[in-house]
Amino acid sequence: MLVSYCYQGMFNGCASLTQAPALPATTLADNCYSGMFNNCASLTQAPALPATTLADFCYTGMFDGCTSLTQAPTLPATTLADFCYYSMFNDCTYLSSIEVSFSDWNPSNATENWVERVASTGTFTCPSGLSQTTGVSNIPNGWTVVTK
């Protein structure tokens, strides 16, 4: 069981980190992974994120500045929490693939600025019921939407 803030910023600034450890938790706690890989510029593959029960701020800024990341881990949660994905992929300039399972952008702050400064083209895979709103807090501008 995770506790609030348990892994916050753990690898922050580890510029040479290329591979992340496994993160098998399926139920998260507030801020548990926030900023965990912030500015890990050499990280090329994100760990699997199997959590289906999110908590407030759980993934905030988790991959912010991971400029070598091209594919986001699949995000299986169907319900979002406040600020859960806030700035999660901010400044991931080569990120061009995201797959989500939620079908509602509620709460609206859950994905605030989560895809700011990602690749200009890519693929966003989502449930057919998700509103195809674009922008830095929704589906990245210029990306192709694939429904599942």
C-alpha cells in the first residue's frame, strides 16, 4: 500500500536514468508519484502504470521534462481525481502516443497542462465517448484520435 508523497521526486533530475523501476501499485495515494521522473532526459521508456484507483495529484509532473520519452504508458483508470495527471507529460517534446481509458474530462483540473509542449503530431487513443476537445489540457493539438 502506498502512502501520500512516498515516491515524490525520487529520481528528479537523474539525467542518465534510461530505465524506470516497476511500479505495480493499482491503488494510489495523494502525490505518491508526483515529480518522480521529472527532468530524466534520458528516460526512453516509461514504466507500466497499472493503477485503476487514482488519488489527488498522484501523477502530477511525473514525466515533466522527459525529452526522450516517445510513448506514454497506457493509463487504465476510468475515473480521474483532482490534478491526478496535472503536467504529467509537460515538456516531453518527442512524446507522440498516449492511450487512456477514461471517458470524461472530469474533474476538469485532472489533466490541466498535461500535454504542454509534446510532439506536434501523434496518436491519442481513447474510449469513443470521450469528448475530442483539444489543447494542452486535453488531446494535444494536431494529433490523430483513435477510439477504442
